[in-house]
Amino acid sequence: GVQTEFNQLTGNPGRLICELAADWSADLILVGSRGLKGLKEMFLGSVSNYVTHHAPCSVLIVRDSTEAQSDSTSSETQQADDSEFLISDYS
């Protein structure tokens, strides 16, 4: 089976996720993404972006399928999103 544990902590979510992953010697971090872009992401920050760049293990980012289907993105933006996913998954 899969070993799981629950923690409720106060602080910077991205930093805490990365610290716990290191403490647990995690093989994979699974993190959700709200799909914020542009100014919203700049002002609100992105936990998934932080984790992608600071995690001590592989990261898998998932998005809500209804959000992904409703996005009217260009093929270039979609390719960039796919590249980020691949980089995140194999880092």
C-alpha cells in the first residue's frame, strides 16, 4: 500500500511542502495548480511553481480537468505548459 501522513502547518506552503518532502525522503510530490497566469500569479504567488523549483524530489502538477478544457490558450501557451509539466515531472 501507499504510506500517507497528514500535517496541518502554518507558514509558507511551498517552503513547508519542500521541507517535509526532504524530511520524509519523499520520492514524489503531487501538487495541484489553480492555473493562475500573469498578474494574478505574480501577486498571489504559486505554490506549485515554488515547489517545482525547490523540491528535493520529482514533482507532479495536476490541474482541474474542467479548468484545462475551458482555457482558450494558444498552441504555443499549451506547449509551454506541457514543457513545464515534463520538466517538473522529471526534475
